[in-house]
Amino acid sequence: MSYIDGFLIPVPHAKRDHYQRIAQLAAPIFIEHGALEVVETWGDDMMRGHTTDFFMAVKAEEHEGVVFSWIKWPDKATRDAGNKAAMEDPRMTGADCANIFDSKRMIFSGFVPLVEQRA
């Protein structure tokens, strides 16, 4: 069964295009190192909750949007090797996100799918 890396990232609205360029640079590198799919999304129709929501999860400020992204891998072993290889890939040198968003508020984790179904 596949393995999913999931991410929630607070990104300033003014840096959306910069984030997108970095994501476009990184996506094919992850694919070359074994990922099946890389998806980067910008929050559009996001509800504000009373107890929690995507904004609260990453402590997004008024000037920030929330990126929800995932990388799908064939399995966890491929993910572990692929992540390591992608991070060591010299093309990732230009993918420094420190000046785009506050990485301390980014949430990321690995997930084992419970259900996978396609149309």
C-alpha cells in the first residue's frame, strides 16, 4: 500500500508566487526519486472554526494563506529513500523556504492510507 507525506504550511499572500516557484522546482525532483504524485494546493474555500481549523493549526496570521500539500509514494521504504535523495539532490539548493514562510509553524507527517479508491 502507498504512503503519504502530508503538509500544512502558513504562507504570506504576498509570497504565494515565490512558494509556487519553489514547489514547481521541487516536485519533479521528488518524482525522480520515487514519488508517484506531488500536489500543492492553496486554501480557497476554507471555513473558520470555533475550536480548531486549518488557520489555527498553523497559527496563520491575517496576511497568510494555508498551503495543504501531499506527496504520494509507493510505500514507506521508497519514501524514506526518496526523501533522503531529494534533500541531498543539488537542484534542491535553490529551494530554501526560510524567506518564504515560518517553518516552525509548518505541520508535516507521514500517513498510511486506510482507503484508496480511484474513479
